[in-house]
Amino acid sequence: MAEDDQAEAPHHGRLWRRVWIGLAVCAALVIIFHRPILLAIGRRIVLQYAAKESLKADFRVEGNPFGSVTIRNLHAFATGPSQYETIDIDYLYLDYSLLGYARHGLPRLFNDVEARSANIVLNPSKAPLRPRPPHPQLKLPRFFPERLRATDTTVIVRNQPYDFVVGHADLELNPRTPGELRIETLQLPSGDTWSRISGQTSYTNKNLILRDLNLSDQEQLHFLSIDASQIDANALPIALNCTVGGGQISATAALSETKSSLDTKLHVAAEKVAADALNKFLIFPENYLSGEIERLTLEGGGASDAPRTWSGTLSLQLGDVHRKEINFDRAIIEITAERGRAVLRSADIIKETNEFHLRGSMELPATFADFGRTPTNLEISGKAPDLQRLTTGTTVALTGSAQFSGKIDIIDANVQATLGVTASTLGFRDGIIDKLTCTLRASKRVARADTKRSWFADLRTAMEFNLTGIRYRDYAIDSAEGSSNSSDDVLGLDRFILRRRENELNVHGRYILPAEVSTFASQPADVDVTLNAANVGDFWVADSPTKVSGPLQLQAQIQWKQEIANGQISLSGTNLVMRDLVFRQVSTIPILLTRLEQ
């Protein structure tokens, strides 16, 4: 029996060799005689993918579908909603490894990629609307071929006010020899344009490095590294060093892809950077940023889509910020995050003698959708001994001094805020107020970001104010006091009393808040007015040419709806004097107002 087994073993070995040889011959015959069929199938797959992107494409394909293909005269254009406007490539060579893709995925698919005379136009605003997954996962880029060469490549991204353009660029990434990036024209959405710029590249072990890309004396890219050598382990380190606005910016990031998120370790440092120079690179509106970033340090880490995992510190010093809305000499901000809690240690804004301070903390949420709903406390305080310097250059020019303090708390997704303001000798255009005090209380239930509700839903407010010594043009008022409240869409003026010596004007009413601000003028409102004036002339300064003197009583009830007023007015008075005109007796029955349009 042993001798028989030994005799059969060589026979079985020869049989399996013949089977493998037969399979190899069959595969070779399929490749040789069915290559046109396989190329046609591949072409059909590409056309179907293009159709899904609303593209109509035409091209010629050559080569071996199991190892490398060449695509010539590729032309594609949008036939419907698509982020791709046009794609034109004269020559595209792809050398790939199906075995590498099967074992390691996309990073090991392409060995050699070469493109010549490519012109690609993107229009993100035309992308089709697609339902977003409830929990989108951030992923690392995976396209890192062993070698890449692009010649005469133009990429245009439609944008406002200008397109982003990389025109007639040449790029070579070769692991064996240093390369170069050359760009004939670079245009940013801000409209800033540079011509004939270049930088040195290297690509050893898939570590893409770009050096010495100089745009101008104020904007220079000294070093950029995107290290894909660890992409198989789902890790991608990035490093950057550049000059922007005459200052230095350096940053490093270690990105690591997990099954559910993207873990990040980040370090950013900046010094003496003109903030307005960042507007063009960060695609902000013109003059959105202003002043100088004197110093910025950011050190942190955590899962990108899970704020509760964030930890780190932020330190920022800004100087000489001058915008239409705000002006200050210096701002200092310090923030720390650790163990699911963020602390605003300081946020101090200083404009000469005027100061604004913020302090507080927040429980970081599990997701971005819960920002504004987690427990939070914020304290606000400030003083402005010189409002004129603080408001210079703004649309509201004020003089005098003011102080304010307040607090904002979020408990069980409910925001509660209190703000108190006092001001002295408050001057404004054509007027002045000797003293002002105001207290505002508000609360609102914060809905999740994906919940559609009116902006005034669950909004409650209550305000009390008192003003004394008011002068406005030719008018004089001893005091004005009142209170108001709101509940959801109903805003009520509980009382508003103007007093001048023995004269008193009372107003109260109600207004329905609009769902959209543009329709505020057509919202329903009603108001009641009562005037008891022993001498109505006291409301004017002594030498006013429009002054009316004498006793006067007035009552009015007015309703406003769809920009039409209805109501009635009763008026009575004696010996009313206006310049040389005297009204001995003024007495009316109620006057009915109908359709008094705006």
C-alpha cells in the first residue's frame, strides 16, 4: 500500500501542473483574442458612470485592460445638473495593478499616470441636489499613484466674483528624481492673479513636497508636505510653512481615518500677519478680515465630527481692527478645551479707554447639531468712557459714556439672557440724552439644527427702560419710561410714557412679528395713544419756529393691517397758538380713519 501511494503522488502533481497550465493558457487566449471586447466593456462602464454625473462623453481607448490603458481625445460636457461643466484631455495614460488594488485598495492601484493637454471646468453650484447621509464620514484622499506627470493642464472652478484658475500647469512627481511645478496663470476668487510661478517638488516614498513657490514678496509658500507613505495605515501627515501678508504661518496636521471618523492632531502658529491678506486665500468677502494677527497659537486634537472629544488651547492676539461695524486697538482671546468642556478664559477687546470683556464655559456636544443646546454660561461686561472714539467710522455715531453687564446661560437647551446698560450724556445725531438705563431679559428654547421652526418660536422677552433729559432737534422731554414683552410672535408695548413738566403722553400697543423680516411693514399692529397737556408747547424749545402752545387733549386708537390703517382720533384744545395764528377753541367728535395707506 505504501508503494502504491508513492507511485500515485507524482501522478497527482503532474495533473495539477497541467490544470494550472491550462488555466494560464485560457487566460492568455482571453487576453489576446478578447481584448477588444474587454476594452469595449470598460468603455461602456466609463460612459455609464459619466451619465450618472449628467455628462455626455466621447473618447478612444487603447491598451491592455489588465495592466495599462491609454485614453485619447476625451471630451465630456454636462447635459444636466453636474459639478463638471466640461472635461477635455488629449492624452491620458494609466498604468495600474489590479492585484495591488485587490490587496491594498485605491492607494496601490495606479503605478504611473500621465496626462497631456487637459482642460477641466468645474461648477460646484450646478451640482445635483442629493440627500446627505445622516452621519457623513470624513475620509482621507486615496489617489496617490507611484508616479504622476501632468503637462499643459488647466483647471477652472466657477466662483464669485472671479473664477479660481490654474492655467497651463506642468507637474511631475517622480520618486527617483526631483521635479517641478510650473503654473502659467494662477487666479483666486478674490481676483488676485499671478503669472509664471514655479516651485520645486519631490515624491520619495509618496511623500509629496513642494518648496519655494513664490507669489510675491508678501505671499510665499516655503514648504508643503503631504506624506502619503502611511496611507495604507489610514494616516496622512501634513506640514505647511508660508509667508502671508508679510507674516509667518506654520501648521502641522496628523490625520488618521477610523471606521467612523477622522482623528486630527493640529498645530498652527502665526505671527505678524496682515489679516486682510487672508481674505483672498480663505475665500472671504473683500475686507472681511482686518487688522493684524500679532500672534496665534492653536494646539489641539480629537475626532473631527465629535466636539466632545476635542482638547487643546487657542491663544490669539489681534491689533488695529478697523471695519465699518467695529473698531478696536487690541483683542486678546484665550480658549482651552479638555474632557468635554471648553473654557473661554478671556476675550478682552480694547479701544483706547473703552473695554469689552467675555468669560465663560461650555459643555462640548457630542455632535455639531447640538451646539447651542449643551450647558453653557457666559458673562459679559464692558465700559465705554468715550463712545465717540468707539463708534468713529460706524453708521451709528455716539458720544458720551456707557457701561453694560450681562449673563447668558443655557440649561436643558433653553437660553436665558440678561443684559443691563447705563449711559450718561448720550449724544446721537440731532439729539442728546442725559441718562439712560435699560434692562433686557430673554429666553428661548434652542431647537436642533435640522428642525424647521420660526425664529420667534419659544422666544420670551421683557424689557424695561428709563431715559431722562431728552433733547431731539426742537423737542424737549423730561423723561421717557416704559416696558415691553414678547411671547412667540406677539410683541407688546405695555407702557410708554413721555413726561414734560405737567404734560404726559401715554402709548401702549401690540405688534405681530413676521416670519420673514422683509414683510415687517404688512404685519398686524394696534396702538392706543393718550395725551394730556396743560401746555403742549412745553414739548418744544422756547425759540422753535414750529412750536404750538396751549392746553391739548388727544385720544387715538389705530389698527394696522396689510399696510392699511383704520381707527379713530379725538382732539380738543383751547387758545392754541402757532406763531401769529390762534385757535380759540378746537373740539372734534371722534374722527374715523379708514384705509390710511402707507
